[in-house]
Amino acid sequence: MAGTSPQVTAEQNRVEAAEGRSDHPPSPAIWVHRLTKHYGAIRAVRGIDLEVKNGEIFGLIGPDGAGKTTTFQILAGVMQASGGQAEVFGRPAGETRSETGYLTQAFSLYPDLTVAENIRYIGDLRRVDRKDIEKRSHRYLQMFDMDRFRGRLAGKLSGGMKQKLALACALVPEPRVLLLDEPTTGVDPVSRREFWDTLAHLAAGGLTILIATPYLDEAERCHRVALMHEGAIQQTGTPTELRASLGATRLELHVENLAEAERVLVESRTSEQILDVQRFGDRLDVLVHDPARARADLEEDLKAANVEVTDVREDEPTLENVFVAKLRSLGLTIHEPTFPGRHGDREVRGLVAIGAKNLTRTFGDFTAVKNVNLDVKYGEIYGLLGANGAGKTTTIKMLCGLLEPSRGDVQLAGERGSRMRSGNVRQRVGYMSQKFSLYDDLSIKDNLDFFAGVYGVPAREREEKRKWVLSFSGLEGRQDQITGSLPGGWKQRVAFGAAIMHEPGVLFLDEPTSGVDPLARRAFWSMINRLADAGTAILVTTHYLEESEQCNRLGLMVAGELVVEGAPSGIKKEQKGRMLEFVVDQPQRAADVLKNEMEHWRVSLFGDRLHIITEEDAMAGEQSVKEILSRYGIRTNQVQEGRFSMEDVFIGVVQRAREQGKVALEE
């Protein structure tokens, strides 16, 4: 079908279907053939072919600069292609703008208008009848559980609520195709799951969705996925097909000394058996072709290096493993220049660097943070997790000395009280903020020079540190570029580099990898681990829960309280119940039925698979779910027990807390 336009095929199918003689498969909703886009000498899109079926959720993944956004802009009809064809339901993309909804990466709504006013404005702009605007507005706001926020200003919404509002605005014209360019960047895990449940409903109703995402756990929810790199599509398939294409097994190794174990495996005699080694907070993931042989050899090598292996588990590879392996096969490597560190804090490893005892903060009658107790030691990476409104930002401000607690005690870099705000402490602390890290109207060089001065980087070290930041960011030779012109992922890399140039003993990172592609994310975490190995105490917040497993310990906040704390694997092991994966003949209907029959958060749809969390043992839980589905005529094809993801844990903790009456500020 690659050379035949769907416009011809669609008309042929229509006629044959009317006559009852059609043997042709339905024409695609989106059809792209040899599509190209050039910006002068830059070839952003290089002759791609792509088909997306009607009612399909199709994921487009790839590193920064792969050409995803350019492809979206052509399909949305806002940009002309240099060559090739891009058709939506058999017509050129430029002619179907009224049938296409498009969410860009940047928040494009009006912060000074209310939720209802934003929807009304977009509806008017798209020439939707006022009565239809009101009717559809009510329907979508109810679907997104936002009806009670109709009068709230858009600028006062959380990241997740903004994205739901943007989606509602895109849906008011009732498009047939929805283009979503990284719609959940910066969105908390609860809102992300709700967002994807909504997309699954819309697709089941016939809406075609093409989505780009840097979060590969999200890509698991797509029916099919395409990997794009340097303007070309390199691989396409279902998530299951892509994982199987590696022909590999993932070994989870729990060891006593992660840094030493990682070094041994990279340098060992068995390194030719290893496809990938990835370090997490309390384990190593090792990708191998022959798990039995590799496991024996790896354990022998680690034993020879006096590294004790406490547990080994086998599992299938992740989509991130596929992504990284494919990009490496194309010659793309993780860029990890050696940090020019001179100082370090190894002599204080194990001592408390950040501490809180009964930390409480009230604003009038509202308690934002309630009796929080935590400590972060030098050489440790601690992840602070929570949905929007949970109290994370308020807690971090108090831990940094930027906000006085109403009650409780704070310790930072060995100091308490007013001494936390001394110049000496400030020189020992680094902070990367999600909302403000760099000056957009300054060049990269000017930003780095400014922060080097603020943090007191010795003059003799500044040039070397600046060169390292540019190399780490992949921006060598572009130091005079205005920072505001950088894509989000590159800007995050520069901001991270600026925050660590002075080699802080204590580092606060607020969503450091938001919007960063998986390969660059690995470089971030490799550097974060090196800093921790050198003795730096690091506190991280992230909405990407697969990433949270990179931390040595985690704390989960709900409604201002720290409700769960521990190592990632330990937290997952402590969860009640079992996670069952069902393959059924009617996935979306099954999800809807089960959400009505049990607590809705226990059910989540991943493409054609259902994840069910049950409090019963695996056999009893399987039988209970099968009986429910059978009553509705839904056939179960396959069931297997899976392991809790950190997202499963997080959602469960938040929902159980809500059942106990703990409610976030946003609500």
C-alpha cells in the first residue's frame, strides 16, 4: 500500500462496502509516504513512511532532535512538507485542519482566563456552535473530573490539570485525529494515569491518536510504537514485538556495592555477553542474550571482586532497553564527559546532610506539611515523590532554608536555624528548580558565568567547568546561543550543569529530567551517581516513577504527610495484594466493567493488556476477575502474575490515603 494514496483506496472501500463485496482492509487514518522536511542544509525529516489505523493510539518515540515535532506540525497542517505526502483520512493534511486536534509541547492556553473561558474561546475560534461548546465542555470536564474547577484561572492550575484543560479544548471541535506532542511532561503520576485512561476511552470511541512521549512506560500503553532517529523511522511494532526483537533477558542484580559492581561488570571478562548495564538505586539491570550462562559468569566475577550478590531475578527487557540498544546500533552513544571535580565530600559520607524533625508548615488554617521526619546522608540519593499539592515544594523550601517552618527542626549541611542562610552554607548547596533555572534572554555562556559567580567557583576553574557543561549538554561551539532558543531537553542539561559547577556537598534537583529523552536521561543519572559516589547528598523530585528507582531511598508524600519511606525494591515488596495481567478480547470494555465492579484505581489499560491489582492471592484474584468478565460476555485469553511497578505502588498509596480522608491542596 506504500505507493497508493488512501484517497483512492478510501473511495474504493466505500463503494465496495456499500455493495457488500469489500475484501480490502480499512484505509489508514494517517498515511505518510516519503515525507521530507528541510530547513536549509538541515534535514529534519528524511523520507519517512507511516500508517496509523483509525481508532489506534500510535506512539512516536525518539531522542531530542529526531524530527518528531516537525512531523506533527506537518500532519497538523501548520507547516508545509519539502517533499512526499501526508494525508489524513485520504486528504492532504493541510486540508483537514478542522478535523485535527493538536496539543503542542508548550502550554498554549490563556492563564488569565478561567477553565470555562478557555474552552469557550477555543470553541469560538474553531467555529463551533455556542450550544455545542457548552454541551461538550460539560461532557469533557466531567470526564476529566474538572467540572468543579470551571471558574478557576488556567494559570492557577497544576501541570496535570492544565494538560487536561488543553485536551478538553482540543476535543471541543470533536476532531477525528488527535496529535499530542509530549502532553504529560511535568504531570504527576496520578494525573498521568487519568490522562491515559481518557485517551484509551477516546480511542475506543473511534478517535485516532498519534502521541510523542519521552516516557517509555507511557509508550507501553500505545497499540503500536515507532522509533524515530535523525529524521527517519528505524523500527515499528507493538510494545511486545519491540521487546521481543532484542532477543534478550534482563537480570536484576541486588548487590552490596553498586558502584563497584557496575565497574566490575563493565570491565569483566564476560562483558561481551552483556548488552547493557544500568544502575538503579538498589540494584543493577544487566541485559544479556543467554541468562543462564551470563548469570553464572557474572556472579563468579563479582565474587572474585568481593562484591556480594544478595538476589538475582530474571525479567523481560523494557522499552527503554529496546530504545537504547537500537540507538547504540545506529552509532549514538551516551555522552558522559568526565566531570572536572576537585573537592568531593567522601570524608563525611554517612553523616546527615539534610534533616527534618517534625517539620510542619501552616498557611492560615491550612496545613501544607505535617510532622515530616526525614534525613538524607552524604553520598545518598533520596527521592521525594508526591502528586501535585502533596507538599513537596513547601518541604523543599523549608529544607533549603528558603521558608521558615511553623514548627519542627531543619538541618542543612551541618547547620540549623538562621545559620542555614549563611554564605558558607549557600556555597555548599546546589539547587536546580523546575520553574526557574536559567535566564532565557542571556546566552548559554552568560548564564554559566553568572551562576559560577553566584556560587563562588574559583576563577581558575571556571573555563574548565564551562567547557564541561557545554560538552555534557552536547552544545560545544554554541556557547553564544540565547538560552531561551534551546529545546527543553537541552535547556535542562545546561541548568543541571550550572547547578553543579561549584561541586556542592548538598544538591536539590526538582524534576531535573523533565522532557529529557531516555538516552540523555541516562547521562543525567550517570552524573548524579558519580556525584553521590563522591559524597554529595542529593534530594530529587520526579514525576517519572521508573526514574525514581534510580534513588537509594524514596519518600512518598500525600496531603502534606510522609506516608511511605524506604528503598525502591523494599517499598514494592511491602505492598499488599498481587498484580495480574489479563489479555482479553474486549480490552476497553473489560476495563470499564472492572472499574465499575471494583475500585477504579486497581484497573489500568496498557494497549491490549489489563493490569489488575487485587488484595486476594493470585489464584483467587484471577478467578474473581474472570467471573466478572464472563458475566459481561468478555473472554479471557491469557492471565499471568506480574510485579508491581513503582507507579502501581504510588497510585495505591495515594488512593488508600484519599480513602482515609487525606486530600491534597489542589482538590
